[in-house]
Amino acid sequence: MSRNKQESEISVIQQLLEELDLPPVTVTLDALHTQKNSSATRHHQHDYVITVKGNQKKLYQVLIDYCLEHEPLAKTESKDIDHGRQEKRWVEVWSLPTFFTTQWCDVQSVVRVTRWGCRQNKDYDNQMFYITSLSPQGQKLSRVIRQHWQIENNLHWVKDVIFQEDQAQQTRGNAPQNFAIFRSWVISLLRLHGYHSMTEAMAMISHKLPLLLSFCTS
């Protein structure tokens, strides 16, 4: 694996798709992968949903303008109340704009997700844009994007914020990869035993060795 984190993540995705030999699936990718060659997932018969942000400034602005100037083909709305957060979401879908070239392989739809709500008594709102090889079906795309964010919130956010993985001191040899696997295993084990909040779990069991060991044997 490359020591350059961004280079590594982009190339490893393609390597994984080659090695795993999966049946056709939908691959969801964050904005780092908004590269023209990232849509090479289509060569493996997979579909893709890729986030578009400011790292592709021209594309990002074009999507903003296009969505403002055209009516969506489909629009879905959902609400969520969880852990002190109230959120409302609109998922709007447009068909392939004419300005896309063949460089963006098999793009069929553009998606705009608008979210607003209240978290810890503070109002917030934001918009996210996506390009995808899936057809413009509002319900399906809404479900795919929500599943992507569930993974982001339930695993990556916990590892980054709660376990502070980016500040980890293990940097030599295979230690970073091994500790990353161990953290994922710990999160899965705690969730399997009913702990949804990692902060609460650590506060409750961090000094209870017999209880910790029982998780590995039950």
C-alpha cells in the first residue's frame, strides 16, 4: 500500500474490485474519487454513485447551475429523529445533462441531496451533489445514498472522532493496517452486544476486564 494516503485510497478501490470478483453491485465513493478514471468501475459491470465537491470546481459549479435551472425528474422527502437530532431530507434527481462528455463514463443521473434540521439546539442545512451510472429513480438513489452515509456515520466517523485513528501513533510496518482492523473488530463486537454509542460503551466497560473477555467467548 502506498504511503500517500490519497493516492493509496484511489488506487486500492480499483485493486479491490479486481481481487474481490464481486457480482454486479453499486459502489458508492466519496469526493476524493471524483476522478474521470474512477468511473472505471463500469468495466467490472458495477454501478457507481460518486460525491461531487469542490475538488472538482468546474463540475461542482456546473451541477449547481444545472439543478437551479431545471426541474428534477423525481423528488423524495424523508425525516429522521435520532440521538437529539431532527433532520429533513430532499433527494432530487435529474437525467443526464447534455454537457457531460464521454470522459465521465456512463453517467446517467445527477442527484442533489438537501438536508436541514436541528442538532444540539443549533440549526443547520447543507447540500450534496452526486453523479451516478444509475437511472434517475428517486427512491432507489435515496436509499443508496442513505446506506452510504450510514456506513460513514457508524464506522468511519467513529474511527476518526472517537478512536482518533488519524492521530494514531502506530506508523511502522503493518501496524497501521493491523490496528485499523482491530478497531473495526472492536466496534462490530460492541454493536453486536447492543452498544450503539461507542463513547457510552467505553465509559461503562473500560475497567471491567471480565465483561470485556466475555464478549469474546459468548
